[in-house]
Amino acid sequence: MPTHRRGPTLAVLLGAVALAACSGADPADPGTTPAPRPTTATPSGAPSDATETPTARADLVAVGHASRPPLRLTTAQADRLRSGAVRQWRGMRVRVARSEERAARAVHAVERDADVLALVPPASVGPTVTAAVVDGEDPVTAHPDAVTITVAGDLMLVRGVPDPAAALAPMRDRLRSADLTVGNLESTLSTAGAPTQGGDSFGADAGLIPVLRRAGFDAVSLANNHAGDFGTAALVETVDLLAASPVTPFGAGADIDAAARPAVLESGGTSYAFVGFNAIGETPRATATDPGALSVRMPPRTGPFVPADLDRVARTIRRADRIADAVVVLPHWGTQYTHAPEPIQRTVARRLVAAGADLVVGGHPHWVQGVDAVVRNGRAVPVLHSLGNFVFDMEFHLPQTQQGVLLESTWWGAELKAIRLVPYAMDPGSFAPRVVTGATATAILADVRSTSTGPYAR
């Protein structure tokens, strides 16, 4: 198991998907509208939400729409909102809900309307809303049971990338600050066979492992269309090299059982299983006797859709759910150079969630794509169709192939509580991703929002 790492919890905003740069702390806002004097009792005589004790009020968290940046509040501002004395805040209608039932309704209202701000108990906060930060502290990440899991997009550190370590250096502290960090490795660690994709065959060697580990990676998916770039012997050697290292592989192996074996990582007393599958082809499909990747044949590259392949993945997820507390699935799917997911991706995603996936994070399109929410047992499971390239020497279809988003997620045990997309752009020549703000960040996140649905659309 990897060493448990605890990143900073203060001033690190791991709210929901923030589709704009965060603003500074709000000044006292004289433009807010006070509410009428709160009612002290319901018609039945039972206390209303407005009569809760100060201690109960202090536990409430302000949540906004997922398309908004997290509010930054002072304690005094948060207390005013919690009191129920404010009905309007910076153009948003304020709802205060302390009971579980009312909180659920208030969260749904926020999901549907970007102009609603709700004050709800921490247990009601989930990944479809954005939690406000109070005096620099995010109530979600500050929770004593919080675990942070970071997922990076497509990672290709050879061919035109001059220095893999230098390419990862600008993001190293961010990746290492997470409790667990995973990504999709788009190359082999062996060139033991002939290249199968000509100049698009990506092969490295075992020297890449310490580079990945120093950058903070705990596990990498090999369920993609480049894990087989130098044949099956090189694929198996890559799996074996990683399996013997601190960076755990998943998604490919010497046979179907090995390819379907999840990486199970532990942090904070909770176990997380990572499952990957490839829907793009080129890397062979693993079988009972042959090496390859766990695969699903589906449009646009390996269709028509083969339900039996998805049945296999669903069984893999169900097994992972039995041996771990939570399951994260990384599919390699979709059409390149577009922000629009293929319709089949949404069909497959629903099946992944039904089987037990608690988070789905896709890759391959080389551009960012939208975010959906699939509901299972009353809880929304985020499906991120593509994070874009993390490190890749693609100097065409610009600027999108040189941009992407890093997924930072916060969990309380097995429960996903928040997601945040951190936009970045790669440096020319070195292909090193760096976090961006301002207009560039807004444009990248707008591309994500352009094909998002449900609570992530606006």
C-alpha cells in the first residue's frame, strides 16, 4: 500500500466543479436583503428551521451551483447567512434548511438553479454543489475523515517531451499533496518488440517509474490504446515493472483476470479500487490466454457495441465493490478533438454506476469533455467524460490539446463529497502543465460546461 499522505486542508478549495476563477473574500455586503422576522414555530407547534440553536446554526454549510466558483466568506458573513436573516446574497436567493428532508430539497434547488444559495448540514453536501470557504477553510476538506484523490488525464512522457521530470515538476507539489494520485499512462516501459503504430508508438523504460513516483503517482491505468505499442511481451513487462514498484498498474495484464484486477489503495482507513478499460482498440483485448487490456468494443473506434464486453466490466466493478469501500473507474473512450461525448458513453456510464462505480473519469479525446451526474440509490455519481491531455506533445488542434483539467476529489470515507476541476495549460516545448487562472481558466472550464448536463450545466 502507498504511504498515506495528507495534503493541506486550509485554503485548498476542493469544492465542486468551479467553472470560474475564485474571487477574494467578500466584504461586508450592504446590498443583501434581510428576511422578514423568522417564524418561531410551525403550525403544529414544532420548532421551525429558524429556531435552531446557535450551535446547530454553526454547523451549516453554504452551498452554491456547481458552475459557480466557491463563495469565500468571513465567519461573520457565514453567521448572517446561517441565521436566516438574509434572503438575497449577491443576486442569489438564500434558503436555510437544517432537517435532512429540507436539506435534500434545498440541495436539489441549488442543482437546478444557479441563482439559489442553500445553508445545509455538512452531511447533505455532495459533489453536485460547491461548498463555500469560510475564513480560508473549506468545511469539506477540513473534516477529520477527509481523503483527497487526484486524477490526472492522458500522460505521455516520451517522443517529443524532452524531459519527463521537468514536464511534471510544475504540478508535483499539487499531485503529492493529495492522499492518492492516479493517472492514465499512454506508453509502455519496454520496447522489447517491434512498434505497432509507427511514429505514434510510445515506448519508455523502467527509468520512468521513479519520475512518476517522485511526481506523486500511486497508480496508473494501462487500459488505453498505447499500452500495446511494442507488442504483448512489452505490455506484460510494463505491467510487471510497475507491479514491483510503488506505482500500481491496473487495466492490463498477462490475461483477462490480470487485466480486470483493480488497483486497491488505502488511505485514512478506507480502501479505494481503481478499474480501467479501453474502448479505443490498438492495444489487444485481454483474453483467458492472451495479454492485453480490459476492453469494451463500442463506437466510435471499436464498435458496434458488444454488450458481453460491458458485462465483463460490470462484473469487475461488482467484485471491486466487494473488496474495497469505494470504486473509481477510468474508461478510455470517445472521439478525439471534440468536447462532445459520444451518446454511447452515457449509456455505458449508467451501467458502470449501476454496477457500483462511485466516480467515473474518462480519457482519450485529448480535449476536455462534459460532466454528467448519474443517480444511484439517491446519490449522484459524477461522470467526467474527458479530462484532456495532462502531458502530451500534441502541437496541433490547438489550444485544446495543450489544455486540460486536473480532477481533485474529496471523500469522507467511502462517500464522495466534492469534486473540483483545476484548469491548466502546457508550456510550449516542454509540455509541462501549469495551473492557469483568469480568462484562460474560464475558457477551459466553459468548454467543460458546454457539454455538461444536469447539475453541472448552466
